[in-house]
Amino acid sequence: MFTLLKNANLYAPEPMGKKDVLICQHLIAHIADHIDSAGLPGPCDIQDLEGAILAPGLIDQHIHLIGGGGEGGFHSRTPQVTLSKLAQAGITTVVGVMGTDGTTRTQRDLFAKAKALETEGITAYIHTGSYEVPTRTITGAIRDDLVFLDNVLGVKIALADHRYSFPTTDELARIVSDIRIAGMISGKKGLLHIHMGELEQPFAQINTLLDKGLAIQHFSPTHVSRAPHVFYEAIQFAKRGGFIDMTPDASYADPVDLLYKALEAGVPASRITFSSDGNGSMPVFDQSGTLTGITAAPVNACLKTLQKLAQSTMPLEKALPFFSTNVANSLGIQKGQIAAGKSADFMILTEDCQLLHTLSRGDFLLRDGQVFKKGNFE
């Protein structure tokens, strides 16, 4: 089965002009100024894009695939993410994570959800662990999770948050050591994905480990835009060579303004990413620590942020990598680019970045703005 996308305004994410793109199964077979479907050894679905923007599908590296929450009791647990919600957000690759609750939700459930989403049509990875240290795993050991489970990219923990486990710096060093060795054996980058809270000196332990000589490539802090002091320390971390991940709906100011602030401070654009925190809980606590409200983070936060960037002075080819190529590089996966031989993961957008179609591994999930493929039980 072939799919031919005609007359695309191609951003790969660099602008390529008007192109035709031929998909065979789940891969990009050919890109050219003109491709004729005659002579193909099989049926071909032809879609004339009429100059619409063809861009890499979004890669969201922080989504609560099996839900999050629980800070307000069992009834406050947020729901699982569905395939159609991901399609409507232009997302074609996800990394699932656990949150505060690593007790009523388990890493095995998260792994199973990632496998289910892969069967339904998108690429799905996970980080083992949750907020707590020692880290709960699937196999019983961090190294075994990363080495033997192909979908596991790293370990999730929390720092500088009133809900975290207050691990010692030596405990963190041992976790990073396990991640590094497992990465060497498995061929993965190996990541310590860190929920950054708002307590004072949030990067202090990370900086201590870096000063001792641990490789910065293994540290993956997220929610770095949640407070001014966290963002300031994140900028210094990025200038040392690390990746920083911003969460649009958990930012102390407009995320577009904060992006420009980071760039003006000297952070390389290639070191900045965004993720949604989709279906994670967004609790509100008063000064006494009492929960006063809770909502679930939207899955489409990255798409909305991209649309806001498109309305600013930033060219689209500069904006797209924050949600695609940069994220792939931070994770160490082969995604986020449109080229022959790559996975056919696309968003198709109007000139003002409204989402028309989502294709994952060559199949339409969203077509003409309507959900084309649903997950089981939707």
C-alpha cells in the first residue's frame, strides 16, 4: 500500500519548498518535485495537499499516558490518554511518565499502555520510576528495565518538590550510574528525567553531580518554566550543554515570552524543548499545604504553543524543532525529521498552523480535521 502526498509545502523542518512525498508502508520512500503514481506495484492513496504545510509530527516527551493525580484522593486521579486526543494534538511520538502516585498506578501499567498505543498506531516510549526514590521498576532493577525493555528510555524522578523523596546526592549518582551503564549495553542514550519543583536551589544536586564529572547528556529536567528561580537555574544548566524542557501550561509567564528570554540569555535554540504534561494533574496548594483545586493538563499544549510562535516573528522552520527535532535529539531517538527512509510521521497544517491531518507511521489518524482512527474502546 502506498500513500502519495502531492503539492506539499514541505518543512523537514527546514523549508524545502513545494514537494511530493511518497510513503510505502510506514516509511518515507521518496521526496521529489513531482512523483507519478503510475507504475507503483500496488494501490496508492493520493492526497493533494494544495500547498498546505507538511511538517514533522510532534514528539511529546512528558505525557501521563495512564493518567496522574491522586493528591485529593482516589476520585482525583486523572484519566488515561486516548489515541484520538493525541491525533487531535498532532502528536505522533510520546514518552509516557508516572507522577506523584506510584502506588495505585504501576510501571507495568504504563508499559502496557505504551504497547497498546503502538498497536493502535503511534510510537510510544516510557520512563520507568515515578517521584519516589528508591525507584520502583518493572523488572526489579533500573539496568534491567533499560536493557531488556525496548520502550524504556530512562528513569523518572522528582526534585525540589514538597512531594518528592529527598534523595541524597549519592543516591542520585547511583541512579545515573545505572542509567549510563544500561545505556551503554542497550545502545540507548539513557536519561534521568526530572520533575523540577519550586523549592529553593532546584538544580543544586544536579550541579554537584556535574561538577563531579557525570555526563550532562543523562540529565533531562522538565517543568523548568514553572517559577523564575527554577527558570534562571535551568538557563545556566542549558548553557553548560544540557537540554531543558518547558511546560506551557505550568509556566509562570507566557511560554513564548520565556522562550525568547532563554534565547536572549544565550541558550542555544537546539537545547530547548517543550512537552505538554498531558493528563497530568495540576494541583493547587495553599500556604499550609492543603489542596485547594486540581485540574488535568491539556494534551494539545504543544500544538497551541507552536501556533502562538507562528503568530510571532519567529519563522516556522525555527519554531518546529522545539517540538520535533530537538526533542528527538534530547531523547536519543531517530525521529523528528522528514527524509527518505525515515518514519512517515507528519502534521499537515494550514498557513496559520491549524491542524488538518495527522499521519503516524504512514497512516492517517486525523483527516480533514476529523478523527480518522480511534483506539479501542473509544
